[in-house]
Amino acid sequence: MFESPYWEVAMQEGWLEPRNNSDKLLVNPENWNKYEISLKDHLKTIGLTKEENLFLNCFKTDCKDKFVRYILDMDEKSRKIALRSFEKIVEEICDYFFKV
């Protein structure tokens, strides 16, 4: 997953939309009375940070290519920083397929 600064850019560019299944991200949904409180109002009550609220969104289908282009258009150093959160998973994939 990309770090929050990249999600902030995506939000500013209008590339994000509310996630359809945000309730699936709740750790303890028993504390939420779905009949009395909307999901949106409940999320406001659990004290999420601005950064955490960003991750309740997802990329619009027609904007994923725009975000990829944004990352690819970065200079090499910035691109490496943007992609660093994928380093561990890429290492694990390489270990799985290429280590004998």
C-alpha cells in the first residue's frame, strides 16, 4: 500500500471515492448499531485520524491509470521512495520463486 502522502495527492486530484465495504475494516463492529447510526457517523465517533480516514477510500476505476502515471512520472529517487512499501513483498516473491 502506498503511504498517506500519495493518497493525499490522489484525493486532491479527485481519483478516490468512498470504499463500498468500509464496515469490513472495523475491528469491533459490535459497538456499532447499524439501525441507529450510519456508517459515516459511526466512523466519526471512533477517532480516526485524517490519515486513517484517507484509507477508507479506494481508487476510482477510471483513475487508477492516472495514479500509476503520477508515480511513473516521478524522478527515480522519488519513485523509489513512493514504492518502498512494496519492497518486502517483492523480496518475499523473489525468495519464493528464485531461491533454490
